[in-house]
Amino acid sequence: MPTPQNRRERPAKPALTREGIVDTAVSLMEQEGLQRVTMRRLAQALDTGPASLYVYFANTGELHADILDRLMGRVDLAATGADWRERLDAVLASYEEVLFAHPALAQSALTARPSGSNYLALLDTLLALLAEGGVPDLQAAWGVDILLQSATSSAAEHSARREDSRADEDWARLNDALAAASPDVHPHVRAQAAHLVSGTPAERRRWSVNMLLNGIRTTPATAADS
């Protein structure tokens, strides 16, 4: 019979760190999906107990926020171009692409509140571009939130459609319903049926970014402590 190995002779497990836990969580997410990144499953992957992870993260939501921040490091912040609007749109497009590549993360990003260095770098880049465009500080600060909300919602919507096997059927059903709308009961829907479903995702994103920027630049913001 094999001789039992003394516990003292076993190689010591590497010490847990917040960064190491996130490394494993990101790897687990990419292999099994975000829904599998629970404290119990992550502890199993790290060969430890769930209680050990709660020393570093208060809950799964906080862990997912750190995963989101880690993925934000993949956003291309070095957009080129003469026009600040084009560069800002390129940064938001890259942000959407990162979320779109991870559907569950895109959904989580609607409520997650990252606060790491990658999120701060994204905020700083967007604020710098808004400043370059002459947007007043408070309007820029509030506007960044709206821009990211819009990009996050778009990524979540399109990634959900990609994962839904009935998405094409639902889209076809909507097109049929719009085209068949009664000119007497829903005259505006009938008149705009083609427009309501027109435009590529990229065209709609560029339009929405420009629309939001126009509003952010021209709508004064007031705060009690300003």
C-alpha cells in the first residue's frame, strides 16, 4: 500500500490575494459563464472554503464588480482621430464590444458598481474627451453616467438577443406587427414602421452618442453643493 503523505510534506497552497481571486474568477467565467462564478464554486477552484473568500469580498455582487473592472482593462482607450466626438464614440464602442463578448457580464453591468483602476481610467478618458469638447464640468460628470448607462444597456440587449434562440422569430414578429399596424388605430406607428426598425447597431450607436452629447453640452446641470 502507498505510504500516506504527511500533511507537512505537501506543498503549501499559495496565499489568497484579492487580485489572485479575481484572476481565477475571470478564468472561471470565461470557461463556464458568469452564472457559475459563485463563492462556493470559486472556493472549490481555489481549493479553499467559501468563508475564506468573504474576507476579501462582502458578497458575490462585489466580486462581479471586480470582474467587470478587470474586463474594462480590455477597453481601447487610445482612440485616434481629429474629432473628439469620434474618439469618444470609439471608446464607447470598444466598451460595448467587451461587454458583448460576455453576455452574462453585460447583464450584471447594469447593476454592478466597479471602482477599480480600470473603471477609473475609463471615466478619466471620457471626462477628458468631454472637456476637450468644451462641456462644463458638472454636465460632463453627470453626462458620463448617462453615456455609460446607454452603452451598457445596448450591450446587454444585443448580447441577450444573441443568446436567445428565438430572437430572429421575435424580430420577424415585431416587423410584421409594425407593418400591419392599422392606419386608423395607430397611424404614426404605421407611417414610421420602416424607420422603427431601420439602421445598423453601429449607426444607431453613433446617433445615440451624438444625441446624448448634444443634450449634455446644452443642458445646464445644477447641484445643491455646486
